[in-house]
Amino acid sequence: MPGVGIGMLSWKAHGILRATLETYRAAGLFGMVNDAMVFFNEIGDDDRAIAEEFGLRAEGNEKNLGVRDGMKAVAERLATDYVLYLENDMPLVKSGEEARRQIQQAADNLRSGAVNYYTLKYTLPATRDNLGVLQKYLPYHPAPQLGVADSVSRKLRRLLRPGKAEKLIGAAIFADSEPHRLFPGHIAPLPGGHWAVDSSAANWSNWAAMYPRRWFLDEIVPYAEAHPTSRPPDIEKPLNRRWWRRQHYRLGFCAQHGLFEHGHATFPADGEKAQPSRK
């Protein structure tokens, strides 16, 4: 798959990392891309040994750089046009065939300019019996296909807090089979049941994110560096503010599918923390 590189960020938690990498190896994930590496915060011999075990390039720093600078280091050490960013607790939960299909589709949409960013995080769509993914969405918007009608309280919230209502619109892809008809100014269909959502209606997420490497290094990182909001510095917190919503970036979502789950019940119950870069 020309131009795509997998860059993982990991910090300790060797059992979790190995379990995650096993899911990638079983599906042949590394053979689908041009480059694959792990960047280890506080790199040590055990880290290098795991990377070698899975045939991966090991990069790293003796110090814990945190999420923001760790993600920056991942992008700097890949030479591919596009980065598929993963963390040590993001196992693949789909088949190799499905992974190849979705990664290829994401790359095609990025390359064509249809989207600026993709998330390949696995998220189940909502059902009548499980509305969990819509917890923040439903107080502001109806979900007709799930039997949730509009109401006076919803209309009033949208009237009183239009900015809040707008940034929740992206969740409609999990509530409706045709969300672009509900919100034509914010959501557009992509081939294969995927969606492009305006950044005014959806947040940036680090989870299983795929993006142009130069765009990330030239636009996203500099803004995050200039507007730090946490220690250690992150990407999500500084981005998910007014600036992000005003950029009108196009964000790609695999609403009905996705590939990588964040955290997993089969991870070793050995007390390890599945946090690759925070102390």
C-alpha cells in the first residue's frame, strides 16, 4: 500500500504491547504498508527485543516525551506520505482482509483530498437497546431511526447552545443510516459506508488516526505546541477547541466498521497500565 506507514507509540506495558502486536501479526497488517515502527518512550533493551520479535523497527527516547511529542517523533521517523498512528493498547479486531480494505479506502480518500484525516477506531453503531455512543448527542438531537423523536427540550437546547449542538452533529453517523440527509452541511457520504464529517461537528481523536504526515507536522503539531493545555503535553486537548472547529477540516469515519479497539478485555491482568506515554 504505497505511502502508508504504521507508527506505534508505546511506554512500558510489555504484555499489553505484545498482545496487541500479536493481533497485527495474525492479520498480516505489517505487510499492508510501506513501513512499520514502534517509538518507545524510555526505550530499553526489553523494548528493542519485542520490536525485533515482530520484525519491526525500534525507535525511541531515553525520556518519556508524552503523547504530543511522542506522536511528533513517530511522524518524523516515518518517511511515508501517510501515518497510521496506533498505541500499544489498540488491538486489531477485524480480519486481515477487512483491514486491507479499510486502510486502502482511507488512503485513497486522503490521497484524493476527500478528507484531511481518518479514524480507524472500532466503534459499534448505536441500537435501540444500546444508545451509549450517543450519550452526548441525544440531549440535543433526535434519532428517528432509533425511535428517539425530537422534543421541546432538544429544540430548546439547540436554540440556547448552538455551538454545543453543532459540535455534536458528527455522532449522527452512529445514529442514522443516512446522516448526510439530516445534516447535509456537515456530513457527506464516502464509498463503502464511510463518512466525511466537517471538523466543526467532530473532534480530533488520537485513536487509530490516519493522516498526511506533512499536514500533521506542519499544521497540527505547531498549533498544539503553541497552545499547550496539559502536562505532559497532548494533542487532543489543545485541538478540540474553537480553532479546530473553524478550520473545517474533513474527517473520515468508518461508522459501521472500524478496525482497532481502544483497550481490550483479553489484555494481561498483570497490573500493567495501558497508557503508552504518560507517567
